[in-house]
Amino acid sequence: MNPVGHHLPAPRIGVDLVPLSRIAELLDPASGPAIDRMLTEEERELCAGDAAGTAGRLAAKEAVFKLFGSAGAPLPWRSIEILRAPGGRPLLRLTGRAARLAEEAGLGPVDISISHDGGWAVAVAAALATPHTPPALTAVPTPPLAPPPDRGEAP
């Protein structure tokens, strides 16, 4: 907390590593529609069947999910989208359940970095989070005590 008692944003970082071999299996038509459940149509178009691009996006989704602090909950694959900003940087779009989880976690803007080399893709997601605090209780002033009734007694 800062000197006046306000909660300061705390840094949060999520990291994930995905082997390209696992993605090559998912992209094989014989594996069924698993990749369709993980990537939106726009993401699939951006990847165009590229294992490295797909692995990077999946790693980024996992890294972003870790920022929510929702361990044990199912990852909302399609409501975390990793798109491409002008210049090629990863661009995050949260919708539906992922947007609600981010809001509940108090996350500010999320920055993502993705890299792939040597058969692996790695992603890092970072954001500042303001802890959710319940609204402060408002003190209700207590009325002053009335003087005791005068009973004619001497002090």
C-alpha cells in the first residue's frame, strides 16, 4: 500500500512453453477438430497451418490465462485471441469469459511477447493488476449522548 492506504498495482507475469511437435500433431487432419476448439477462425487464418505460429499463439493464450489467477478453472481458449498488430506484434483481444476473468483479476493492459526456436515456442504475458477491494464502509456518525436528566440531586 502507498502512504495514503491505496492499493498499488502489482506486476503479474505468465509464461508458457509449447513443443512444436505437439502442434504438428494437432494440425494433422487425422487428429480431428481439436485446433478449431482452441483457435478462432481469424487466428487460424493468421497461422495458415504453420506449427510455429500456432504453438506461439497457444503458448500466449496459456500465459495470459495464468495472469487471471484462475488455477483449476478451464482455459477459455476462444475468448483469448492472439491476433497481429500493425508491424507484426502480438495483439490480445479478450471477449466473453476471459474478459470477465481479466476484470475480476483487476488486470490493466496486457503485453505479450512470443518467440519460437529449436522446436519450441515460448510466450510471456505481463500486466499490472490492481487488487480488488470491497467498497470502503462509510462510518455513520453516532449522535452525541444526551446529558442525563436532572433529578434535582446535588453535585
